[in-house]
Amino acid sequence: MTSVESPGSQGLKKEVEVLDEAIIRFAGDSGDGMQLTGTQFTNTAALLGNDLATFPDYPAEIRAPIGTLAGVSAFQIRFSNFDIHTPGHRPDVLVAMNPASLAVHIDDLKVGGVLLVNTAVFRKREIQMAGFEKNPLEDEAFLGHYRVIQVDLNQLTKETLKDSPLDSRSQMRCKNMAALGILFWLYNRDMESTFDEINTKFGKKPDVAEANIKVIKAGYNYGETAELLQHTYKVEKADLPKGTYRNISGNNATAYGCVVASKLAGVSLFLGSYPITPASDILHTLSGMKQDDVITFQAEDEIAGICSAIGASFAGRLAMTTTSGPGVALKSEAIGLAVMTELPLVIVNVQRGGPSTGLPTKTEQADLFQALYGRNGECPMPVLAAATPSDCFDMAIEAFRIATKYMIPVMLLTDGYLGNGSEPWLLPNVEDLPEIKVEFRTDPEGFLPYAHDEKTLARPWVKPGTPGLEHRIGGLEKADGTGNVEYSPDNHFHMTKLRQARVDIIADDIAEPAFMGDRDGGDLLVVGWGSTYGAICGGVNLARKEGLKVSQLHLRHLNPLHKSLAGTFSKFKQILIPEMNMGQLYTVLRSEMPAMNMVKMSKVMGRPFYNDEIHAKIQEMIG
Amino acid sequence: MTTTTKPDPEQKLKAKDYASDQEVKWCPGCGDYGILKSVQKAFADMGIPKHEVAVISGIGCSSRFPYYMDTYGFHSIHGRAPAVASGVKLANPKLSVWVATGDGDALSIGGNHFIHMIRRNVGLKVLLFNNRIYGLTKGQYSPTSEQGKVTRSTPDGSVDTPFKPLALALGSQATFVARGFDIMSPHLQTIIREAQAHEGTAFIEVYQNCNIFNDHAYDSIVEKKIRDDMLVHVEHGKPLLYGKDLDKGLIWTCNTLTAVKIGDFDEDLGREVTLEDIVVWDAKDPNPTLAFGLTQLREGIDPTPIGVLRAIEGPKSYDTMVHEQLAQVQAKKPARSIEELLHSGKTWQV
């Protein structure tokens, strides 16, 4: 951390502290526009060249009663001058737009951190609703822990917009922009890109655009003029790999991956889906991609979502369905149908807290067993998991590559944390993308609908409408070759083994899991899957800097597992498996490799792991 | 989308050309045989190329149908045929997509898909084999079984109120609604041909006898001797007359369809009924009130309507509109290369 002197706008000398990273959490009522404010700050950070990670944390209720604890919505961004993998844990700055958001989030704020509060709503009623006995802003002991900026954002907004043609309600909606302006001042951010974005977004409503921009400027100027804090901060550009970047959320990355897979395959995409939190954004994004020949079908329920996709796959489209855990439960019979009919299909599960309706807006990774085993009969299917928001892109392509090559449904697991979280994404070179080769059978000569390729065990994919290849498929057991209904004991056993073998052989066709550390081995290997990647990476890095002999291995293919695992595991004295569940991957790996010394680490709180939690566990085990 | 399959009499396909090589495994004497024959015959008459047909089914006796048709076929899971078929039709609107389903499959486990398929008006042709019983699970009552029915799961008689499938379809805003009989093949073939020509969802209820678990279910209305008096043929542009001498008919008085005999005194009219009083059927009437009235006639007391009750012209099918919308967007915005797609958002250089 270094200090530099920089001239302020009025020629005053102001101290600017240069930081490696900062974490800001915007918290307010559901209607306060915190997600938007956070996103706006994020876009600016991205354009300024920081590495970043975000974590939106919003309530399941669309608009819980104003001022209640249940209605608090938050958005955390961590931005830095180095490569980061998680949105971090404790914020350096907490923006609390009302007493309830202060109550929910204050315990996370670092001691000595900056607390920006909107004093306008620290009224008796709101303070009581937040569960405070007295106004925390009048509590000297409380205030002593933090550097508190108290601003009446309502008043600031009102005064700024006194000449605006907007009605007072619309004016008040801009108050989050005042907070944004103060944060821009605090971190010495350039605001031009934000203004551009607002002008584009409200192109048809210039009054609204102007009001938003005015209020941001007012917030910035207020910070500067009132000298709210002695220091302001600067976080320089990150030294990221060269190339073109865009900011991307996991759900958008999934959508893009699927469309790119369709372009690589030369087969148009079909999505059959039913809205469900936190997966709906994939449906929204794909619905807007008709120009890329995407058909989206918002079905009457989860079952129709997948069944329409199965129908579209039968008819020769690249088909997919998107959902979350409760939806997968409803789709499981249809997944079995896709396994039985040997049709390519991608099922995306953006996992959330369960069981049942559970915690719709909170993250969890407790659907691994469901993905692996949650169907009747012997019903194996490949299961993949994305590790970061941008990795959702790669894994969506991988899912379709496997589905079409092996004629099999594939489950792709992401989660709410990945789906809603975002990060800068280094755009890949098109030449580096994998090949997806789809050939529809058109030759009637010797055609058998259930003839299986020697290498891939895939049956031919035929588009209805092709002369001479009329055939029937269905959920009843099929005879190898002809595909006729066949109940004989030997055939059933043979087909059961064939369906398993088709999954097993994929193990020879997948990339080795990501590994960080010492290939030769060491005291501890931390093994993860899915969205825990960033936190594990952070925790392992901290421990390695302390000289601990710890490495990281991260799985993106959960079924089949890569064949190198046993060899890698055997080089380490202990294996730690942190999961946002009660130990599902742990159980799978234990049954595969019973001799290894594995330890599970569970967190089922609707929240992701933090670097420091992983770090502490590593220290506990080998420190 | 209007099925582009043009009947091609030159090809001269015969009914047996539509039969697959699979042995038909319905119980001997089952009404399903008659329906299968009618479909194959009607397809042959229309000359629909076999490869342009996809038959999609759910689960149940009726849903074995695709295996016996030498077309593309998909025997899916219980109740979900409309959803699977919707996906097929959206993926390739040029196909003639038929749904084979039963009273349990379509109206019980698949009720939700059934009503949504109809309200969307997906260009599917639906054959609902209504035998008023669960056959494949060996004889439980179905959602169309009459109240009081004694079955293996209702030893003291069913207390369930049955669905009237045609009323349900009309309530779901069906654009084509018809009813036929397994044993009246030429009549059923006519309906099948009209369904094929219809743009949106064409719903056909087929009264079908299950000679194992619900034998004689329709004898009281379709036995040859009484048929003329118990069935009224509904045909567009023709009066709703029935009876061996066509001396009976339906009149519309007091917001209801009433069965009358021509020449008899009618209290609501206050005079003798004449031929002019008989409702002349308009299957193209956008208002479904009279069609709904037909579905409310009391079976066994009033004549049971058969034929095409409703076939309105105009509404586009769901798949037509989906593909029109695709084309409209694509006319304005050309398809992107992968490179263009990846760079489509706000990007920056490092």
C-alpha cells in the first residue's frame, strides 16, 4: 500500500491511497436499486481494467414490505489490480441505504471500514423495524468502530433535481445514484463510461438519463467538497492477460456457450424451459437471440420444458432445458426418457438452496447426488460443473460436445453464485474452441435406428422428414440394433451395460482436471467442484505463501471422473474436500477410492465459501 | 404452420404401406384396431409421404400406436405427448405431427399439457382414444368414467364427476374439435382428413371400446339398430337432423339445444316444430357457444353429436407465429458469426 499526493479539483492537496484491492457492498431496500448501482460500479471497474468479482445477494420476495429485514437486497463487488477469483468476504465499504440493511450487513464490515448511510430514513419507525433499540447513528460506541459517512441522500437528490421535469417519485428513484457518485469519488473513478451507459439505457427518456447523471455528479462533488474522508483511494489496473474482455455473468455465459455450440455444430438451438430462480436469466438471454436462430419455448411447466426439448432433439435441433433443483426433480422421468432414447440433450441446473423450495435466491451445491443418481432404473448420464462465471461458457460447449458425440443427455451444474455473479471474461479465440461435429444420417442403406458406433457407442441421429429412414423410438427397452421393443433378459442386461459403457468411455475424451501446486505431491490436496473454485484457490494461495505444502485440484467432469485422479490423490497425505453440501463429492470419491485419506468440509448456509475459511481449515490440518 | 405436405395421389400409397413391420399387440377385439386402420386408410387417401409424418404418444394402450405406423414415431412418457409433440412441431413445422393419446394419458396425468397445447393452438393433430377406463393398468376408472362406475379401484362405484373432453377442449379455446367412433371408419376417416387440413390444433375424440375392461361402453348409442336415433351427425352447413327418417333434430331455445321431433308441439316455441327451426350447423362460427351446447347433450337421452363440431379458420398456429417472429427478427438482424457474437457486448482491451 503506498500513498501518493494528487491535486484535487480545486487545487487542494488531497491524499490518495493506492490499494491492491477493495470490496464494496451496496445494501438497501429491495426497491432502492442496489443491484443496478452495484452493476453500474462493476461496469466502470471492468472498463478501467480492474479484475473483479461480484456477488448479488437478493431476497426471494420481489418487494418485501419496505424497511423490513426480509426486504434487504445487497450487491458486493471486489475489484483489484491482480488476478482474483472471488467477490471476497468482509467489505471495506458498506453502503446502507436504510436501518434494515445496516442491521443485516454491519457485522460483516471490517473494523475501521467505511460506512456510508442514508440518514434520511433513519427515523423511529424504520429503526424499530430493523430491530435497533435506539438509533445506531447516535451510538458513539458503535460509530467508533467505523469511519462513518452520514449523508441525507434524499435531500441531496431532491435539491439536485429541483429543476427536473420528473415527478418527485421518479426523482427519489435516483437517490442510489447519489451513493454511487460518492463511491466514485471515494475511489477516484472515471465516470464517463457510466454516463455513456445511462444515456444509452435511457435513450428514449432523456429526462431520466439527465437526472441520473446529475445526481451521480452531485454525489461525487459532495464527497469532494465536503471532504467526507481524509483519504480517498485508488485501485490500479490489474495485470491481466492481454486480449479483449467483456464482463459476463454465469447465466449469460451459459446462454452464450449454448449458442456458440449451436454455431459450431451448425445445428439451430432449441430451449424448452419454465421460469425458475436462479436460472431464468438463461431463458431471458436466449429469448433475445432469435437472430442466431434460437427458438425458446416457455412451457407450461418444468416437465413440458424438458419434453419439448426432447421432441426438438428428436426432430433434429440442438436442444436444452434450464432449471434449478426443484425443476430437475420434476424432469427426472423425462431425463430417463432421453437416456433410453439416446438423444442429445443438455440439462442446466443452476443450483439453489434446498430441499424443496428451500432458499430460492441463495446458492448451494447440494444437487450432485440428484444429478448422478436421481432417476429410476440404471440411468447413468454425464455430469459437468462450471467453476467460475465465465467457465459456464466453456462447460456449456463441452456439454453439447459430449451430448452430440455420444448421443446422450448431459447435466450441467452451475449455481446461483455463478449464475448471478460476474467477472471479466477474456474472450476466447474462435479457432481454439472445440469441434462439434454433427452428422445426420440420411442413407437408408443398412439403416438401423439403434445401431451403435464402435468407438462412441452412439446411435445414428436422423431428422424426421428424411425419406426411407422412418423409425420409432420410445421409453420401453429397445433391442440393440433394430430399436424394436424388446423385454428379453439378456437384451436388457446388454443394453443396461451399453448405456453405462457409453458414459464410461467419455473418461478418455475429457481434459485433465485443473491443478495448482506441486505435481510431486505434498501434505494436502484440496479437491473441489463447481463454484468453490475461487475460494479454494484463494485459500490455497494464502497457505502456500506461508510455505504450506498444499495443492488444489478442481473437477469439472463429475461423471465420468478423469482417470488420473487416483494417481494424483495417492501423492498427497491428506485430501480435503470443501463443498456447499454435507459431503456429496466426498461420498462419491470415497466409494471410488476407499483407501485415500479424505476429509470433508461442509458449508450449507446459502452462502459461498470465503478464502479465509478454506485457509483456516488448511492451517488447522497441516499448519 | 400449415402443413406443407401436399396430398400426392400419384404416389398411390396404400393403407398397408403405413403399417410397420411390428406385430400389433392390442387385445383381440380392441377398438384400437379400427382406429389404426382408419388412420392408415385416411393417410393413404391423402397421399401423405410417410417420412413427413411423426406420431407421438404418451403411455397407455392407445400410446402403442406409433409402433404400428411406418412413419417417424415417438412413444414418450405418461401424459407428456403434447409437450414432446410441441417440440417436434416447433423444430420442424413441415412435419405432419400426430398425437395418439387416451383418456387417462391426456386428461389425468397429462391434463396440463393437453389444455396448454390447445390454447397455444400448436399445429398438432390429436387422436384421443376414449374408452372410459384404464386398460393397461388393468381396469381402474378413468377421468371419463361415468359416475357410479364399479371398477377394481372403485368397488362401491366411482363418485368422481367425469370430464367431457370436447367441452374441456372448447374451454381451452380449441379451434378444431371433432368426435368419431372406432367402429365407424369412413366417418372417422373424413374427420382425420379435415384435421390434417386444419392449421392449428385439431382435437379428435374417438369413442373406443375396451372389450376387456369396459366392454359395451357405447352400445347404448352406437348399436346399429339404435344408432340413427342416438347419434346426430354434425356437418358444416347442414341442419342438425337425426333419426332414421331424419324427422328429429335440435333447436336452440332458451339458451340451450333441445332435441325435438319435427311436427311436434314445442312449448318454448309455442307452436309445432318445422324444419326451419332446426339449427343449421356453422362449424366456422368463432363463438363456441353452440358447440359447447352440443357437448352438454345428455348421453342416452339426447342424441350424441359426432362429426366436426368446430373448425374455425383464421387463427394462425403457434408454430407458424413462432417461425414468423424468427423470420422477422432475422430479416432485420442477420445471424452473427461466433466472433461477432462474443464481441457483441461492451468490450475492452487489456
